[in-house]
Amino acid sequence: MQTVYLRKNASYRILNGHPWIFGNEIDKEDADIASGGIVKVHTHDNKFVGKGYYNAASQIKVRLLTRDKDVLINKTFFENKIAECWAYRQKLGYIENCRLVFGEADGLPALIIDKFNDYFVLQTLSLGMDKWKPAIVEALEKIFNPKGIYERNDVPVRKLEGLEEIKGFLSKPFDTKIIINENGLQFYVDIENGQKTGYFLDQKDNRRAIEKIVKDATVLEAFTYTGTFSLHAGYYGAKAVLGLDISESAVAQATENAKLNKLDKIVKFEACNAFDKLKQLTREGAQYDVVMLDPPAFTKSRESIQKAITGYKEINLRGIQLVKPGGFLVTASCTNLVKPEVFLDTIGKAAKDAKRVIRQVEFRAQASDHPIMWNMENTNYLKFLIVQVL
């Protein structure tokens, strides 16, 4: 096995457990290392650090898979790791639907696997992990005997690894529009054409958190996607719910979800630009007991963080203005580039500009099947806040 050597002053981030090794952290490496192959990583003075896969074309040249020199990276390694991931989810009560593998947080960098009952959707987002895709599929078949496996590798980040964007069946073909259960409700999941892997499992626990505040309430949700928060509001006793989303196909599926749960008389959806609609409702003096905001990531690069913060402030200012005194704002951010303290500060500034006082009810992160590693900032990405607006 060929070896990569770190610079003398290599980042403590690596030695403290982070699996990414950037090209500028490498001092020297053996000749003719094949991209996608497994390498050993040593310190400048030849102490073993770990084993991982290598890609000369990527900014992240090595992603570590193990720090145990005796562990072999083979099919059995992936089967054991996926079995460990499943045992962890089962222990926490995530049985039917869950993020089975959350990349770096599960010791499998650049691998995402979502479990929707007996169906699995995976993403291999790096060259090294993509080469192990057959072993990963074999492990899923052995552990779960699934009804179907589908890959959603139609994501631009793969181009940074020299990979093409693809999606398709990794098992026998199946109907990719399935129904899942969540918190007493049912939802259609479009595995083939939905966003990401078809459904946002990371907000599952947070959707339960609105139960007490929406009873007998009038509710507005912006960026509803397929209506999960809106339908939870209806299910928990709201008297009227309006969900907004710019995607007509998402609104059509949200409407199907409302009918599926017999909530279509209470929960309505509208296809529109949520930013414009929030401004319009503010001008009209509309007021709601609860306003919910769950926007997509406003930035995917550090260069546009300030623009994203401006966007979060704008929508939360409008949201706060639309809440009746004593009502509630439910708001979220799903980008790891906006840190929790920055997100909270932005909401505070929006409240100040709206001349309203807010009282925190809950501040949460993503569901625990998306574990947060304290030595990996990028795993702590979702911020979910409930405040009372006085």
C-alpha cells in the first residue's frame, strides 16, 4: 500500500479526528498513486495516522476511513460499517425511515444512504467511495434484503471529483414513488425526481416539536416543498394552514399528501414566489398565529455567506411581522456555512427591525440519525428555532 506523508505543521484538525486531508497539507507521497485507491497516511516523522482513499484531482486529496493500522479496507469493512450504522439508528429508535449513513459522521466519507422502509437511496459523492459502490450495494442486500436500491448521484459536487452525474436503479427496477409513515402521517416520496434523495428526513423530529403551538391556530408556511410541516400542523389541530412554494410540482405533491391524510379541507397550498408572497401579505396586514419558514440553503460557498445572511434576515423580518402578538415563529436554516450563533443573531436583528420582542421556546439541530461530530463543524448544519413573538 502506497503512503502519503503530512507536512510537519499539518493541521491539528487531522490529528484530532477530521478525515479530510487537503493537498496543501501533504508534504510528499509515493509515486504513481492511483486515484480512487487506498493509501496509508503518515506524519512527517513516519507515525501512522490512518488509511483512506486518494484522489489527485480533488482538493481533498485523501479521505480517511480508519485510524487502525490493522483494519483492511475491503468488502467486509463496508459491510461491518453499515451494520454499525444500522445498530446505532435502531438503538435511537430510527427503524422505518432514517438516514442510515451520514458520511463523515459515520466514518464513511462522502457516502449518504437514506432508508425509506424497505427502499434505499444512496449517493457516492467522491471517486474513492464511488469505486466501492458494488460492495456497498452488496452489503445493503445482505443486511436488509431490500425491495429496491436507487442511486441519486445527480449532484454537481461529483464533478469536483471527476465523476459524472447519474441516477438510476442499483437493484431490479421498482415504482420509485413510494409512501412512508412519519409521526402518524403518510407522505409520498418521489425517490427518482424529488430533491436530494426524495425527502428531508433531517427535520423529522423537529416536525413533532410544533405540536403544542399549532393547536387551533391559523398557520402560514413558506418554502413548504411537499408540505410536511404544513401537514403536521393540520394533523396537530390547526384550524387553517396555507403552504407556499415556488415549485408547482412540489405543490402538486403536497396537495396529494394532504388528500392522502384527509387534511385537504384544512391544509391548502399555493405555488408562488415565497419572498414576494411574504411581502404582499405584510403589505396587506395579514396576521397568523404561527408562521413557519424552512427555506433551502441560501449559500453553498463561503463567498456568498453574507448574501445568505441578508436573505435569512429578510424572510424572518417578514415572518415576524406576520405573527400576531403572542403567536409563534418557526424558522430554520440548513446550511452549515451559517453557524448557529450567526443564525440566532440574524433572527434577533430581524426582530429588532420589526420592533418586536421574541422569547425562545426551542432551539434544535437535525434529527439524531444525522449525528453531529464535535470535531467536524460541517456535520452541525441544521438550525431549527421556535420563538414566541410578543
